[in-house]
Amino acid sequence: MKAIVITSPGGPEVLQLLEVDDPKVGDDDVLIRIAAAALNRADTLQRNGRHPPPKGASEYLGVECSGTVEAVGKNVARWKIGDQVCALLGGGGYAEKVAVPAGQVLPVPAGVSLKDAASLPEVACTVWSTVFMMCKLSAGETFLVHGGSSGIGTYAIQIAKYMRAKVFVTAGSEEKLAACKDLGADVCINYKTEDFVARVKEETQGKGVDVILDSIGGPYYQRNLDSLNLDGRLFLLGFMSGTVTQVDLKVMQARRLTVQSAGLRNRSLENKASIVSEVEKNVWPAIVEGKVKPVVYKCLPLSEAADAHRLIESGDHIGKILLVP
């Protein structure tokens, strides 16, 4: 089969489409012929040599895909050859085929194309596991997501609205903020021209929001704490602007704040399967109802993976970028 290979750690130019061995299918695995794979920031970190795949996963890029089941291991009961599915991967999406543990496979939701389904597994599992399973966002609460126009952001807006939360977003242009508003965001803040802490306080009568999902890291840490309500929860999903900061801890004690952080890729297979099961139970109905939709910005051939990486690193996109073998 063909797959994108990282020829050496570096910029997008190190990605090349090469002939490689087909994946081996274990007893508990499903072999998927890939229709599309979605890009994630984790892919750019891996390309740079800073985010290796978990032990036992494919060495190739790509943590989510969609496609058609081509083979199943002897212990797999649910899936059969010909099923149209999407999947959360440890790696291997930038290829023509991938083998994935059966517990990380989901049916393509009714009403979603096979190609667009590639944009769903990673964002759905990330947002559900962090915002809902860990931070317990509930109906009537307030939720702030930084980078509202990103793949994570566009999805988080929709599912939080579906769960009847009030949604705040930050983004860096009026075009991106307009896209967030169209997806259901209630309060849209341009972080380049406004102080999001002041705006949050203004919109919440000085209380702050209940849950924040942040991928910025260090520079936002204190400002996020200052934006939280009593018993507020901050979830650190990434550190795009750095991992080091100085913080005044008194605010955490005074307002009983909780700070959590976790990745998705390096969790155990059992933990991933549990998250995938919760997503199918709680999120897939919202997608089938049309309340949560894939947001796909651009679709490129697999051979243009380097250009796709340049695009995601530019930050000019709204939603997800797909690669098609």
C-alpha cells in the first residue's frame, strides 16, 4: 500500500508518499480501507519528532479516519467486511489501509458522507472525554473554548449547545467569529482586539464561566483561572504557546477551582474503547439528528500531505482538513 512517510524530523517538506508494507491484522483488529483521514495538531508534532505514536500503534501519521472494513480478526464480532466505519487511531491514517482495535471503531452516522465521517472520531472523543466525562459540563452552565474555529472548537461549540450550555469562544478574526456564531456560539470574542477575561466577566455579571477548554497553555493559564466561576473547571488540552508560566495560586483556593490535563493518544486501549462507547451512546444521536455536523474546510489528495500540514500550521482554516488516498 501507499502511505505518507516522515523521511526525517522537520518541516512539511519531509512528508513523502511511498510504498510500504500492508498493516498486520491482529485477532482483535479491524482492517479499514481508508476513504479519508483528518489532520490534527498531533500530526505536526509527530512530524517534528516531538509526539511519537504509542507502543504497538502504526508509525505513520493520522489519528482518525473513515473507510470500509476489508478484514476482521478472529475475535471481532460486531464488524464485518463491507461495513462503512470511522475510527480513532493510535496512528496510520495517512495511508491506504490501517489496522485498528475493534473497540476504537464507530459506524458512520446516518446522514454523514463516508469521507466527512473522517473528521469526527478524534474531536468527538477528545471533547466528550474532557468537557463532559472529566469536567462534567451540564445543562445551564457556561463554557468557554479557545480557538473556536479549530477542528476541536467547531465541534465543541455544537455539542455543548446540544447539551444546553451557554457557549463562549475566542478566535482571531471576524470571519472565524462569524463561523463560530453560525455554529451556535453565544458570545464571540476576538482575542486580538478584546481582553477575554474582561468580556467573560461582563457577560456573566462578574461570575465567570463554569468550564474552559484550552489549547494555548502557559500565557493563558492565569487569565483562564481569572475567568472561572466558583467551582470552575479548566481543562488543558494543549500548549501551543508554551508550557511555562507564573501563577497566583490563591484564586484556585478562593474559588475552589479544578485544573485537569490529559491527552487521548496515549491512553490504554481499554480506556479508548470506553470513551468511544460513550461517544457512540451520547454523541452519535446528536449527529444523526443533524444537531452536530462535520465542519470540513478543505479536502486534499494524500500526495499533498505537505500542503495540508502547511495549511493547518498557518491557522487560516475553519474546521477540519481531510486527506483522501
